[in-house]
Amino acid sequence: MSEHGDTDLATTESGPVPVLAVVGRPNVGKSTLVNRILGRREAVVEDVPGVTRDRVPYDAMWNGRRFTVVDTGGWEHDAKGLQAQVAGQAEVAITLADAVLFVVDATVGPTDTDEAVVRVLRRAGKPVVLVANKVDDAKTEADAAALWSLGLGEPYAVSALHGRGSGDLLDAVLEALPETPAENFDEEAGPRRVALLGRPNVGKSSLLNQVAGEQRVVVDSVAGTTRDPVDELVELGGKTWKFVDTAGIRRRARQSSGTDYYATLRTQSALDRAEVAVVLIDASEQLSEQDTRIISMVVESGRALVIAYNKWDLLDEERRFYLEREIERDLVQVPWAPRVNVSARTGRHMDKLVPAIETALESWDSRVPTGRLNSFLGELVSAHPHPIRGGKQPRILFATQADTRPPRFVLFASGFLEAGYRRFVERRLREEFGFLGTPIEISVRVREKRGRG
């Protein structure tokens, strides 16, 4: 049912991506409906109540608009123990979502649990779209009409299993969700966008205040003060930049609770609509798993990257020595990322931040002419051919840069290129052409032998 096809979800729309929570009692078909909305099988579906327990987010698109669907566990009335926790998770989803999809089994009709959910929905005051699920044919249409009694307006009769009525339902979802403006990565359309990322209390808001030259964002020593991204237009280095200060990422999204969970979702949203990310790391503390995970998020999203080591003014010689060892060990996957040592508190070395951002963006935008690329690769393959495997030696026949932002290369080869050789090619590409501050993607297409169908 999804209409996004091969659309790049990360660059379609701007602003915090709207969140749609899917709630209802166990086994009414919530996860099946989520899969129908996504147009792919992602949510776990079993004919057993209670398979879904956590809130699980998925990217979705309909009619060119992007939103996040959050699948929740089944809601039990007066639940105890684990089921009470599941119901609590669903209540959090309702509280923090922009709109709610309330799924009811039309073949069963409204139950006491459904009535209890309605009371929670009314208190939350969020837009609600009522779904009468399991309406598989015209004969069960009348069952859906009985759900008017819940007082939530028109029940949309659908069959999540077969797709019946799903288009009308999604049109109603888009009406309930807030609008998001169209995204445009054209540099002339406005200031370049910089996402400030980092774990809680690493100094992101202080850094934003420092570059802005005034108190723009609430700063508190209590971790997690920032919940939603705050966009700020800042004059810096003779240019206007749009800085996005994001809520700190604490734990993995599915392990996070309450507002921290949605802070992580919105942080990913801020990263999606940024062009370059400045990842702030507390240099006075050991590099953590969260630090490396946030950097991985940036690389996977294909955004330009600058790493800023904050609180540099607090470091003594011994700590600097150990920090270098930690960087060599833990950040081995991003040796190409520019490093800036700063102090958000004192303003030390803040003048080095903009040149690093500009360098990363220039690399992110850069394109290598096809002739120059193939001349370089021809010399590389001659000097360092691929190892012989199984009596065969694959060769790179031709290459082209398919895209920028980030640079994407396609290598046409006579056979499969091993991952180690691809990493070697990437390393030499960087040595030759720079690409400081941007991930680059390399894909290989093996030329089929003539005569094969």
C-alpha cells in the first residue's frame, strides 16, 4: 500500500516527522495493519495475542508525505504485571504522538477494553482515526457501523489482511497528521543545515549558545533538558547557518522509556533533514558505546560528519594521551571525519568549527569526473590487482560516480570484489580525491558473461 517506491525517505520532507501511534486491544490486527501501511512485512505478526510488547517505530509514506508509524502492544483492561507495562507503553505512545490510529475488531464489536481506550484517548485530546478491522467482505460492513457507538466518529472499514479500504484510511490519517513542508537540499534555497548530536549533557545546548553569541537554548546540568529539536539561524564565519539542537540520545530506542524514546525519534528526524552533523563528544570522559552509535547513525544516514571534542579545557596531558588511544581503537571506522577540539563553556577554538563544517559539506557535494576516476582506478588495479580466488582474478572494468550527497560510486567488475578490496579502493579514493568529512558509498556490479540469459 505504500506509494514511496524507491523514494529516499530521508530527503522527502522537513520538520519533525509526524508520529502516528497504532493502538488497540490484543489480536485486533495492529501489526498486520502496520505492515499494510508500510507496504512491506516488518512488524512481527502471529495469530497469538501479545506478540508486540514495545513501541516499535517504522518510516512510512503515503501520497508523498512521510510519517513515523509506532506499533504498540495490545491494551488489556485492568491489566497486571507485564500486560500493565504493555498498556503503559501504549499510553505513552498516545500522549506523545501527533495522531492515533485506534484499531477495533469489527467482527467482535466494541468491548469494555475498547471503551477504556476511548476514555484515555479523550483525555489525551489527540486526533483519532477509528479503524474497524477484519471487514473482509461486504457482508461484514454492517459490523463496522456498530462502532459508531464508541463516539469517535466514522469507523473506517478495512481488511488489514487483504488491503480492503486501506487507501481511504490512509487519506484520513494524512488529514489527522500535521503538515510538514517539502524538503529541498538546494544550497541557494536557504542556509545549510547543521544537526548537533551527542549523548545527554555533553554540551550541545552550550555549544549552540556559544556559536550564537547569546543564550538561545535552556542549559541545565541535569541530563536530558532538551526534548525536541530547536532550530536556530546563526551568523557564523560570514554566513547564516541553521543549527538544530537535538535531545541527547541515551539508550537504544526500543529500550528507552517515555519522552526519551520520542527524543530519539526526533533526533533521527533532525539528522534526516540536516546536511551535516556535528557530533559532540565529552573529551573529559571515556568514549562510550553511545558516542560510537551516534556516529554510526550519521554514517548510515549518509550525512557529512564533523566530530567536536568538547570540554577540551578540562584535559590534562595524561587524559589527552588516553583519548588518542581511545580514538584509534573506537573510531577506526571514521578516520576521515574532521576533528575539532573545543570548549563550549569558554569558547575556545570555536573559530575552527565553521571551516571543518565547510570542508565536510564541500566533500559531501563533490563529484569526480568519470575520465579522471577511471584513469586513477586503471593505475590502481595495475599496481594492486585483486587477489586470485578459485583460479579467477576479478578486475574493475569501469567506474562512475552515480551521485553526490554523499558521493556514491558504482564499480563495474568482471567478478565479485571482496569486502577487503572494496575497503582498499575506498581508502585510495580518499587519498587521491579527499572526501574529508563525508561517507562515501561503493557498490559493485558484476558484468554478466555473454550468452547468459
